[in-house]
Amino acid sequence: MEHKYVPKDIEEKWQLRWENDKTFKVSEETDKPKYYLLEMFPYPSGRIHMGHVRNYSIGDVVGRFKRMRGFNVLHPMGWDAFGMPAENAAIQNKSHPATWTYENIAYMRSQLKKMGLSYDWDRELATCDLEYYRWEQKIFLEMFARGLAYKKTSFVNWCPTCETVLANEQVEDGGCWRCDSDVSLKELDQWFFRITNYAEELLENTFKLPGWPERVLVMQRNWIGKSFGCEIDFPIENGADAIRVFTTRQDTVFGATFMSLAPEHPRAMELTTADRRESVSAFIDKIRKTDRIKRTADDFEKEGIFTGSYCLNPLTKARMPIFLANFVLMDYGTGAVMAVPTHDQRDFEFAKKYDLPLKVVIQPQGETLDPSTMSEAFTDSGIMSNSGTFDGMKSDDAKEAIADYLQSRSAGTKTVNFRLRDWGISRQRYWGNPIPVIYCDVCGVVPVPEQDLPVVLPRDVVFTGEGGSPLAQMESFVRCACPSCGRAARRETDTMDTFVQSSWYFLRYCCPDYQDGILDRDRVDYWMSVDQYIGGIEHAVLHLLYARFFTKVLRDLGYIAADEPFTNLLTQGMVIKDGAKMSKSKGNVVDPDSLIKKYGSDTARLFSLFAAPPEKDLDWNDQGVEGSFRFLNRIWKLVHDRLDEIKGAAPVDVASLGPTERALRRAVHKTIRKVTEDVEGRFHFNTAIASVMELLNTLQPAEPGTPQSSAVMREALQSVILLMAPFVPHITEELWQRMGNTVPLSQTGWPEYDRNAVVDEEVTVVVQVNGKLRSKITVVSGTSEGELESLALADEKVVSFIAGKTVRKVICVQGKLVNIVVEQG
RNA sequence: GGCGGAGUGGUGAAAUGGUAGACACAGCAGACUCAAAAUCUGCCGAUUGCAAGAUCAUGCCGGUUCGAGUCCGGCCUCCGCUACCA
């Protein structure tokens, strides 16, 4: 048997073995407790990158560990397979998105298999499989029936490069999340999911997810953006009705001196007086053409125009000119803002520019503001003034009081406002799930009847990259009969956002072969919720919010019991090299294929787990990879050096161990304890690995001697193998076999530490004088505090430090430390 | 502007309020070798000292405590998210 560690041979051998034995196949028929482990599935872009290696290595440690701990672990893998890049590649290569996608999946699957990941490959799915997206169409129709999917005309985010609409969540910094092009607004008739119906529950439950990182929850809360305030009606002068505003600062109503409307406000033109029509409509036009990023930029100059009309302040009856202002947004609140220039910075700047009146209604504690000398708005809380009966009140209290007052006079209502908008899901692209709807001139919008599902995405499509969606240009697809009246009708040619597919794939993994409906409830309820979800932080408000929404919808539709999809969430850090995220454009990528070819996947896995804790960014370092490889070689060598000795060793007989053997065994069992604690719950894989390295450093110099020392060595090396198994499954499986074990390591349980073995016989106690380390004493474990104190006070070094001083106090911590507090004199 | 997170050796990082820097990378010295690689051994925060040791040191300033990298208050810097959200 060769003595050199050659990863390639053993890794292929064991991967084949696991695959043939279906080692990681799971079913629901077992007494073991279930554990659903999931890593975010990849987009089949072509090849896996280091981010995948890291994500799936982390997941695999958890999966293998939980299996060894006796759990029935569901650990599936699949492909987020619809999307733009496939279409772009097809246009470029004159091939088909399906061909490109399935070829990529095949290659990436082989790459993942080379990593030795413990997936149940029988549950693999790709979202572009007809068997997947057909059920999604059914979900859509059920949502449509309940009013949770609806169509409306509105201004939507338009990416000119991708030639498609984007959801709010997919606009990053004013640009497209995929191609970074500037996003503009376009008025279109589009499909939406009514996620706003769930705003309250989505927010509420962020306080019931202790297993999620706080920052992700905070991001979601900010995104949902709940604010408490008032809707207040401002009567129009000489008009029958009023303009409604939303404000969170009803304590400043007495200071409102004018009104600002969004240029898109539906009543903008109606309120404009005849003499101003021309200039106002020119202003509205100009704002519409300004792109969204510029308009919403912080430093964009505030600009507006007077409509010629006035409204009345409901509390002061003051006459307030009505303006249109470029900084007022139509899609937040009511699209109308009461302007309080003294207490809002935007209104202040606007008032200064157009010379509008300022009135202070909140005074800071111990100060008096004068409107004529103010250089900026005072936005903090303070004491009410110029506010009638509310004068003298704290402004925070006045919020409630004024809201009540307005409500009692039917001039306003307390309301809650959300920032969250409905999710626009229409995409004007081919490679996606067709929205199962038909348009009939007579019957209107008609859902495709269930028996006609699925609407199959046609294959024989021409990709030119021009003229919008290829589906819309395909007569044979578009033309159909109205399911309701039979007349000639047109099919919807938009497809669903790819985030729809990733919003429920984790449910389908529970029953991927189910033919009779969307989900097999018994199986889904057995597995759900996902016990541990692992993926990148970049999905904090996109995928992770949508998936929560879908879970609630499917619960309410009666398909599942779970309220929340993911009980615990781990967001792993990025892979960094030379100070920047690995990317092709930076030229700092390390290719997993060549890494695995050179060192084997065990080394690739080990380094990505050892170099940093999972949630932190990982700094890639080629020499560090060498170090991990070296460590595996040391394990390999040590096991082989001791092979004959340990194969013939008797079981450990605790009673007959000498002090050296007891010490060695103590180190072994302490390591078992440490690794177990680090992996379980904490996911501190780096320190877990470090502790095994330490153990190996201890074992390496140990000389063979008595039969009992060989017995301890055997226990030690078996433990090293077991403890390293979740991290580096191939080398450990191989060594396990070579050590003479007949049951494969993948069928073996996790070691338990021996409580008696970890008890120290002697401990080093630190002696401090006034908190500074002055000496160390070695004592028998269990030495009482009183004894410790006298031993410490008698210590030679301590004596020299306390000589001539008064001992004020002695603090003793058993087995740890003595602190002697002395005073001069 | 708002909200989060983080700041520890040359580097990646460790430390339930109790020995700061485990483990590793890099570096230095030595062993083996004709030589090199590999491997093994030792050293490896700063200042000072022949040494034993001493002093300083976890972004900065203060506080709580016998004792603070860790807890509290105030700043500085970096990163992330969000942002004319009324």
C-alpha cells in the first residue's frame, strides 16, 4: 500500500461508492429526527466559482455532521435555471437557451460531484423543467383567483438593455441588478403579486426569527418600511373636496404653510389655473423625462411650480399655495405632502427658493428659534408653540394628541404606511415561465383552465435580440381560442420573474416526483421548515423576502403548514483575493477545477473552511491552501506510520493507563468536546479544525511503548478521522478503511467525549497582583479557594511584589486565578 | 442623513468579564542533503535587558469592576444596506 497521499485516486473512488450506494438518499420513513439543510441553489452560468465552493463546503460540513449525529438529513441540490444570460448566450452563439442551460447544468453537476458533497441527487430539479414550472403556473392561477396576482397599468422600472421590466427590489442604486444600466420609468400594463397584503406579517415575523442574522432582519424591516402617521385632508379653497396628505409629523401641522404635490399627481392639471396651464404642463413633462436616479439623488436641486390654487390648513385655516415639486414621489404615501419649512429640511430649501412663509411651531429646549434667522430646519423634538391649545406640550406627546384631535373632527385619520410595493413579476423575455393567461376581446383576461396546463414554453423560437420578446413575435404561440367563449384570442407573452421560481423550490424538494399537484402536503409538512439555510447576503431583501411571502401564500392556499420557510439562516461572506471580490473583470479568480486537480477537493474544502469563520469574508491565499494540503499529508503520514501498531492494539483500559497515556487521552477527549461544540450551533469551523491540528501536534511526537499507549493512540487516531470526516470526507473515509474498519465512515456515528477523561489532574493557576500577571502556580485540580490563597501568598515571586504592602483583598477563582489587591504602606 | 456591522502582530485569525495573539500563513535559525526541494526542530507584538525580568500594547477618550479586546457612554475610521419615504 502506497505511503503517499494522492487525492485524485481516493476521491474518485469514494465519490463513486457514495453514488452507487445512494449513501445520502433520504426518505420520510424513519424514526430519526428530521433535519432539512439547504444551500441556495446556483444559477447554471457555466462553471462553479469559489463562492459556490465555499457555500457548499459549509453546507456539507453541517449535513455530514448532522447525519453522524443521528438526524435524517434532507440535503438537496438543483438549478435556478431560467433567466437572461441563457437568452443572451443563445443570441450570441446562435443556439438555444435550453441547450445552453442544460449543458451548463451537466458540467456544473460534474463539478459539484467532484467536491464530494452529500446531496440526495435523486431530488435534483431545474426550474426550467416542465415538471417544475407547470406547478408554478398552477400557483399563479390560484393566486389570480384570490386576487393575489393582478394586472395594472403603472409606472414601472424599465431596463433598456435587458428590454424588460424590473421589480423595485431589482433596482440597485438606480441601475439594473444584472447589467447595471440606468433604469427608467415606463408606463406599462403589468402583472403584480400582492405582497403588500402580507406587509404586516412579514414585518411582524422578523421579530420571531431568532435564527436569522440581525442585519438581514433589519434590512427587511427597512425595506418593508412601516411608519406610523396620519392622513390629513386639506380642503381646497373654493372647492368641494380636499387634498389628502400622509405625514408622520402631525405635530407640525400648525406650521404647514404650503402644499407640495408629486408632478404625476392625478389632480395636478385639474388644480392648475388657466393662466398657468402651459408652464405647469411643461414642468410635468420635464420631470417625467428626468431619469429616476437623478431625480431621487440626494443633491438634486429642489424645484417646483405654483399651480395657482390654494388649500386651507385644517387647524389654522391659513391659505396654503399648492405647488408641484420634483422631490415629491407619487408612489409613497398619497403623493401629496404638507410643507412645514421650519421643521423639514426639504421644505425649508423649497421655501427659501420660492420665498414662502416660515412659521416655527416647535421650539428646542431652552432656545427660541426665529424664522428670519434660521439657516436650516429644526427637525428634532421639542416644545410646542404657535399651536393653539397644544402649546407647551412636548412635541412627541403632541403627535398623539393632534392625531386624536384631527380624528375627532373628521379632518384626519391615524394610518400606517408601508414602503413596500407590490412585486412586479412580468418580464418581456423568452427564457422564463409563461404567465398562464389569455386575452379575449369579449371576455377580457381569462386564466388558462387547469386542464389546459401547462402552457409549454415553445422550443422553435428565433433569437435575434431585437424587437422585444421572441414569444410575442411567434404567431403560433400568441394565437389561441378564448377558453371561455371560443373566439379568437391572444396569449400572454410575458414570462414570470426568475425570483418566482426560487420562492418555492425548497418546498418542491420535499416531493420532487409528485405528479398529482403542486405539493404533497404530508411530505412537505414532514420536512418543513428548512432547519438551516445557507447563502450569500446579497439576497437579504430579494429572494429571502419573496420566499417568505410565498410560504405565507401557500399556507393560506392550504398547501403547507409552515409560516416561515427558514428557521435558521447563515449568510456566508464573500471570497476575496488581493483586496477585492473575486471576479473575471478584476482578474483575480481562482478556478475550482484547477485547484481540485492540483490538491484534491478535500484540500479545497479544508482551506475554505479553515481560513475564516463562515459569515466573514474569506481572504484567498495560495500559500494557505498549501498549508491545508500539508495538514492532510501529516494526518495521512501519521496514520500510516502507526498503522501496524494500532491495528493490533487492544481496547483502552482506563484503569491501567499511566500518567502520559492519561494526558494524551485527555487531549483527545477535550478535542472531541471542542469540535462538537464548535460545529454544533456555532459553526466555528475554523477553530474546530485548529483544535484538531493542535491534537495532531500533540500526537505526532508520542512514542510507541506499552500496549496501553498503542490502545490510546488508536483511539486518538480514530477520533481524528471521525472529527475531520465532515470537513474532508474522502481522505478520512480512506484512512478509516485502511485502519481496518469494515463499516464505512459515512455510516458511522459521531464520537462522544468521555466526561471522566476530560477532567484535569493538575491545573495552572494564574496569580495576579493588582490585576497584573505576576506568577503561575500548578496545583492539583480541585484545590480549594482557601488553599489557593495561601499558596499564592507564599509564592516567591508574589512575595517580592507584595513585600511592605498591605493586602486589602484576595480574589480566588477555583482552578483559574488568584488576584491579590494590595495597597502601598 | 438614517440603520446595521467591524476595527487585535508582517498576514488570515483565536480568546463563557479572568494568562491577549490558540491554530495557520509568511519570515528567521538549525537538522537531514554533495546541493536543493520536501520533511522535522526551535524562534517569531513593540521597547529595554547578557539574562531572569520589566514596561507598553486589542482605533481614540472616559466610566463600571479586584480584573475590560470583551460591559457602558462619547468620538474617529472603514465596510454594508438604505435614502428628497414626507
